[in-house]
Amino acid sequence: MKREDIRNVAIIAHVDHGKTTLVNEMLKQGGIFRDNQEVMDRVMDSGDLERERGITILAKNTSAFYNGVKINIIDTPGHADFGGEVERVLKMVNGVLVLVDACEGPMPQTRFVMQKALELNHKLIIVVNKIDRPDARLSEVQDEILELLFDLNASDEQIDSPIVFCSGRAGTATLDYTKPGTDLTPLFDKIINYFDPVDVEMDEPFQMLVSSIDYNEYVGRIGIGRVERGSVSVNQEVATCNYNISGKQGRGKIVALYQIEGLNRVSVESAKAGDIVCISGLENISIGDTVCSPLKLEPVPFVKISEPTVEMTFSVNDSPFAGKEGKFVTTRHLRDRLFKEMLKDVSLRVEETDSADSYRVCGRGEMHLSILIETMRRAGYEFQVGPPKVMYKEENGIKLEPMERLVVDVPEDKTGSVFSSMGVRKGELIEMEGVGSRIRLEFKVPARGLFGYKSQFLTDTRGEGVFNTIFHGYEEFKGDIERRSTGSLVAFETGEAVTYGLFNAQGRGQLFIGAGTPVYEGMIVGVSPKNEDISVNVCKKKHLTNTRASGSDDALRLETPKIMSLEEAMEFINDDELLEITPKNIRLRKKTLDTETRLKRKAKGLE
């Protein structure tokens, strides 16, 4: 049986190509908002971090209505670090909108997400977005998309995918870019006519794959997925099983059932095959589980999510300022939060270590882990993290390391600095092509070689470069790469930084703190250009005598300190250093705080 009244669609694209903005307009024109309702931009990016950074972190479900058909839309992240989100939500849909920027064309993440969609044999509609950009290259971008489809061994039908030209911001679509559109009707028509109605088995026992998880303090874990067959209703007895974990089975009852309409979850009594639903009442449900009727226990095959490639050690804060700023500071708090996070985030791994106070947290990249750290920090957690490290593998006695595919887009006169940096970081040039007045370079680089490179790249290209990476695979270890050529300025005593002490210290390097900042012994207060650590006393006051007035400090001029973002601080710290994370501050510190002990350990080669 075919359900003509529903279409399930995912929107996939490279980061910043305009997915969320386009979904906004689809909702407006799909009758979800009242005519007089004020709607903010990118309404789907509901998290504070998403709105601040202008990126989508979690896949979001919504729906619009067009000519009596309900279109369930899933807005997915574009960053490679959140690829796990994209992989699993594609199991919920029947068709995919592939969004491509009219100027940039297909980028690394476009290739990644398109490959996943092709593997699942999904029908594609190519949406060339931002056609109102003055630098749009519409005919070239069309050719580049076709080239990419050939590259990925797409079927004949997928190569003939229709192309719709859109401006997400203006809310217009057209099939012929020489004739401007007036609204999104051409896009809605293509979705209804090109994507097949959902083919469902209504008479079979209930079955549903959990593709996403949400958590609510009142009802516990909520499983989100598409009903594969049969129907489900509130208070129905169900069983759970998992395709990849043979012994995992359970029983339970559906306590509440929701469907998504616009941006809201609407409580319903029942749902049938083809619907995307949210269910609660099953305590230990997780992504990849199949919820089905006890009469026919049959798990749905589920893609194994790509393994994490970067790890960090999270531990309880043990600095002299521990417990002063955070609400959740104990080992139990840290452990509970990390394991709860793993229930929602399919790409995250958390493992216990030999120490009761430390946990090994593995993710898909630095940004993936920095988002986790920032989220916990804002929730009132206080803890410490070590430097990010890549995860090596061993096969047939050969050490393998994760490689990244790096694509940079730079002005012609800035390519020299990129080549020299890539030489030091063991990068290998794959491709080089001109795009207008700019050059696009593609490298294969060890993942550890990219730690700390993004900020250097932006400095080298004076902010004009575009930087994108995606996981390439594992290759043989490429040899040693120097992590950092600078040393740290380390506070010598505990107290409050004063102008006189800072003035003397700034001659040794660039400072990270200003006057009045509380410091402790072993805290990193700046960076030294020499490749060694230097102890400085930033709390040192000027001795007052008859001939010296206390006000003479005012004449000392301090340079503006460098305030680091979380990502910059993560990239900066060395193996013998830690980041102290609290709701109010991010501090850099040495693992061993006592200066004398640290120097002895260093002399023995222990640090």
C-alpha cells in the first residue's frame, strides 16, 4: 500500500550552504506559522551554541503541509564532526534534498553526505542555493555536481536527478535560473512529484527503528524514528531488539506517542507505517534499537556509525580554585553527565580509566569535543581536560593514523604560506584548481597535523581563506610532527596579578591575562616565543620607598592580553598541560603545579 499523504525528506549539505535558512522559508510557506506571527531567522537552530556559532549541531525534525501532503523535513548538520547525526537520520527518509552553494559548489562534506545517501539508494533532488549571490557560478556548479555523481558511482536515475535553483533567504525557487522564481512552489512540487509515496505494509505487526534519541526529565528517554510497518498506539505492549547486538532484548509499554507538526510535538493516540513518531516509556532504549510487536521480533539493519578519531581525558578539577565557580564538581557528577551524553550522541565514546577521577572521551573531531565541553560548562559543570590526541590503530603490526582531507580556498598570493605549513605538517597535495580569482587546494593531512592549524591559517591568509576538513581514512603513521614551537609563561606564585608584575612579564612573551586576575602557582599566564617554559611572577608589587609614590604604577603600559577561545586553548596546550573548565573561566595550567617538583620531573624526563 502506498501512502500518498506523506513524504519523508532529509536536507543534507556542506556547512554554511543555507540548509537551516531554506527550511525556515519552507515552514513559512508550508502554513506552519500564522500570518502575523514573528519568526526569528534559522528557527530550527534552537540551541544557544547553534545560534551563536551559526551552525547546526543536532539533526532536527519538523514538518510542513503542501496541497494536503505532510512533508516531514529533517535538517541535518553540515560539519564533518557531526556526521554520525547525518548517517543515522537518512534511515528515516525516502528522499534527500542535496543543497549546494551557487558559488562554492560541492565541498568535502557534500561528497560525504551524498555518498551516504547513494549507499542507501535514496532519490536525490539537487538544490542549488544562494543563486542571488553576485559571485554565483550556476552553469559551472551544475557540471561540478554531475562530476561528483559520476565520481561516487551513482545510478543512471541518480545522475538524472532534477535540479532546483533556490534563494533560501528570499524564499524563492525556479527550475530555470534565467527566470527568477516568486516562491518555493517549484521545490514543493518536485518533492511531491519526484519522491515516491511511502510504500508501507499496514497489515503486518508493528516495527520501528530508533534513529534518534531525546531526553526529558519528566518522561525519560524518547525514541524517534519512522514506523516501518503496521501501526502503534498508546499503552501497546512492545519488544525491543538490536541488529548489531544479538543478545540485546527487552519488553515494555508505549506510555506516550507524539508526531511532529511544524516545530511542536503533538500528542497522538496512534500512528501508522510511514509516520515519523516519538515514543516514550521504554527505559533503556538507544539509537539503533528496533521497537516491534512481540509477535514478530525482527530487528531492522542499522548502519554502524563511523568510529571516533580524537580522544581527550576529562577529569575532576583539582586546581587551587576547584569548587569555587561550578555547581557540579564531583566525580559522580562528571561520570553521570558524560554517560548521559553518550545516550544522545551516537558518535561519542566514554570509557573509564585506571584513575577513578578520569574518563577517556572519544569523538569525531576537535569541534565535536569542544561543543560537548562548552555545553557542560554552561550547564554548571567544573572539570579539567587534557590535550586532544588522535586515536591510532594497528593492523598486521603496522601503526595506522587517521587522515583528513583538507580543502582550502585562498587568494592567489596566499598559497605560499599554506604550502609551507602543509610541508611541516606532513600534508600531501592531491588537487589544485583555480576558482575565479582564487585557488582551491586539496591536501591529505594526518589529523594530528591539523591541531592548532585553523587559527594559524586564518592569520596566514588574513582572514580571507576558507578552511574545510573531512575524515579520509586510516593510513600508515607519517612520522613525528612538532606540536608546538613555543613555550608557556607559568605563574610562580598564587595571588592576584598586578600591573607591575605583568609589565615585567610581558617582556618575555604575550600574556593571556590582565591586572586583577586571580592566579595560582603553575597556571599558564602567557606564551613565550622560545621553545621552553619560563616562570614569571605576575603578582610581584613594586617596593615603596620615600622616593617612590604608589601612583607611579599608573604610567606602566600593558599590552592587550590575548583572550583565547575554547578551541584555541584546546589546540594550544601541550602534553604536560591541562585546561581547567568552569562556568565562568577557562584557565590553562600545568599538570604539576609546584614549580620545583615540575622542574625535577622534567629533568628526569617524566614530563
